[in-house]
Amino acid sequence: MDGIQIVWFKRDLRTHDHMPLVEAARAGSVLPLYIVEPGLWQQPESSLRQWRFIGQSLRELDQSLKALGAPGLIVRHGEAVEVLEQVRQQFGKAALWSHEETGNMWTFCRDAAISRWCRCNNVTWQEYRQDGVVRRLGNRDGWAAHRDRFMALDLAPQPARIRGVSILSDPLPVRPVSTLADDDCPGAQPGGRTAGLMLLDSFLQQRGVDYARGMSSPLSAADACSRLSPHIAYGTLSMREVVQALRQRRREVKADPALSAWRRPLAAFEARLAWQSHFMQKLESEPEMEWRNLHPAMADERQSVDPERFAAWAEGRTGWPFVDACMRMLHHTGWINFRMRAMLAAVACYHLWQPWREAGLHLARQFIDYEPGIHWSQMQMQSGSTGINAFRIYNPIKQSHDQDPEGTFIRRWVPELAQVPDAWIHEPWRMDASLQARSGCRIGRDYPAPIVDHEAAARKARARLRAAYRGEDALEASQAVMARHGSRKRRADGGRTGSARRNDGQMGLFG
């Protein structure tokens, strides 16, 4: 194939298991390109913490390309069609290589524009799968088999050498657009493939043994969870190489009785990896779920934001210590475990009755590992908007007692409560005035009272949801959602899961 071979890196920031790079290198001289797209970074779910992780990963990708003989990664600022047209005009004939992407509606429309540009300019665009998502899938029948076959394929070999081309590269910016807000995240995970590989190894060889019992509490989850989610989201590691490394470790464990304690946690982790593809397939099959209720019964519910309630939730000052501690940890680190993500979403959408779209945008900006395909289907599920999932109305006080019984996590992230006795740490508003004074925490002054009565709010939310989903029309709509998005996993009794209101996984999945 003549002309320049443009390898467009998007959410695949690696040279390993990268079929577009392999095929482009076979075809001719390669121009490895990353486009800093202003339109993408002006989307309301984008944040500077996400860009920092990407920037660190791009620097390492640049070094990896240089080690393979290429001049390095070419960075260009601008909208993708304009940048690609500039390259085409400079080099004449060109071919475009990339991975498929399941992103938000903005990236969907951008890729459609790229497709039109390719047709108009006689540019061949070869796209390759990099995860379990199947394009143009009519329904979920047989999807799991597609995913399993892809994960079993051999990893794409890294090219021995790349014939690169020399072209001017723009500098990697401190922030991709000037309008992106300042975003202090001192506890953020570092980006780059090396950091991802270290996490994968430490999880499979050491930390993962505590995964099944440690992933639910924020006290233990930071170590017990894999922490691979941002590396999978931005592709410094491929999902396939993670799955295959996990399966190799499971074979080792099966062969050695001394490692039997690893069996359950590794099985649980592999199930989470499968759920990742399951949820991304939902957005691929119905991109509108980013902003439109899956089930029409909820179309007119939760349409307005209460500024006071929303701000209290988003800033970690609801008056429920455990909820506020979770939100503050998320602000500080860009990560929190799956159960706490689900609880934060539930509190916003059930107890405070806020729109899931606005709550989802705030959480998306906080998550370094923001993955649109997981995030929006999970926001709909955790807010009761699907018509096929159980209403998971987390009790914030019960979660506090269950996941942080001694208040250790609360005291770390809500220092206003540092001197509150254990007996009152979960519900400090129940202390009398003298005990508040002795604890150095006057409710309403040093720390807020609960913004609503959580039990009354939960009852009201449940009643409104049940009323919305009542009737034959609602049931028929639920069945339609199930046919398009429901799991086809078989039960132990030979039947299939998929009844309306079933629980379809947890937010954040594998962490």
C-alpha cells in the first residue's frame, strides 16, 4: 500500500496488542498521531485530572515508539477532520488506521465526520476491535460468545521496527483547552503503561488475594481492588492482555493447592471484566442513553436540579458523614470503589431526587477512569431509570456501619468529626448539645445537619418509582429494554437471567 500510514491513537495509548499499528507498519511508513481535540475537551464530562493521566501516558507512548525506530508520537491540536486533511495535503495519498471507540455522542458524531472525509478523499480507514464490544449488534443473543472468542485470540505482536516519518509535532499542552477548570487531585494515580503493568502484576501476585472480601469497603478497596480501570479506559493496557494474564494466573492457582485462597477472588475479578464489556455494549447499541432515559416511564421524572441539594452532594456536605467522606475521597484521588460509586449515585438520584444526567456529569469529571460506555449505563441503572433493574436505594447510615464500623474512614476524610465518639460517628446529629461541644463539632455550624431525612426520602422515592412503572405499557417497555440490553447469562437451573428489575452489576465494576 502506497502513501503514508496514519495510526490514530485515541483510547489505546500503547504499542503492545495494537493491531492498527501492526498492520500499518506492514503497509508502509507510519505516522503515529494523537489529536488534542478542543471539542472533546469542551464536553461537560471532561476534566483536567483525566487529561493529566492521558498526558503522562502519551509521554510514555512517545518513548515506546522511539524505541521501535519511529521519530516519536506526533501531537496535533485541532479538530480531527482538519488535522487529518492537513496531513493528507502534506503527504498526498494516505491510509488511516485506528481502533473502534465506544465513546460519548460527541465522539460518535466525530467518527461519522471522519468516515465522510475518508470517502470524499479516497482514504481507506481500517478500524479494529480492542474489547468485547460488537458493532451493529441487533440484540444480545450470542453476544457473550463473540466477546469470549475475541478475548481468546492471540495478542497482536509488537512491531519489531517501525518506519516512521518526520513531521512537526505540537507541544503536549498543560491543559487541552484554556476553558478547562482547575482541578486539584493530589492523590491521582499516575498514567502510563509501566504503571499499569506494575499494578497488574502486584494485583495478580499479591494484592488480589483480598479482592473478593476487600472490594466493598473504602477502607480496604484501595489496595484490594486492581486499580487498573484508568489503564483499561485509556488503553495503556488492552483488555485482552489483562484477561489473558488473569487466566494464566488462574491456571497457576488451579495447579497449586497452596494457592487455593486465590481461586474465589480471581474468579470474581474475571466476572467483573466480563461485566465491563457488557455495559459498554449497552452504549454502543443505544448511544442516546447518555442523555435519554432508557425507559419512557421516567421521562418526566427528576427533570430539575435543586441547587442547594445538588451542591451539598457534590461538595461532600450532605450531613451524612459516610457519604461526604466518599465524595471527598473521590475529589482527592479521582477514584473510589464500585459500591461507593453506586451509593453516591443513589443518594443523588433517590434521596435527593436529582436528575441522573447532571449527577452523572459531576461524577464523570471526578473519575480519572471515566469510561462513557460504563458510566452512562450505570447511572441509568443506579438511578432506577432502566425498567429492568432492582431499585438499589442504598441506606447511607447502614452503609456507614457496614463499611466503616469504627469511623476510621469518616475521620480521615471529614476531619470536622475527628473527635466525635464511635457511638455517634455515623449519626453525629443525634448528639446532644453538651456532647457536641465536648466533641468540638456543633451540628449546623462545624458540620451540617442531614439535608433530608434519609428514610423518608427513600420511601418517597420508592413510591414514585413504583407508580411510574405500574401498568401494561410500562411492562411492555421494560421487556423491550431487556431484549436490547439484558444479560443472556444462564442460571444454574438452566434458565436465563433477565427478568425485569434484576440486578445487572455494580457501578465501577472491577476498580
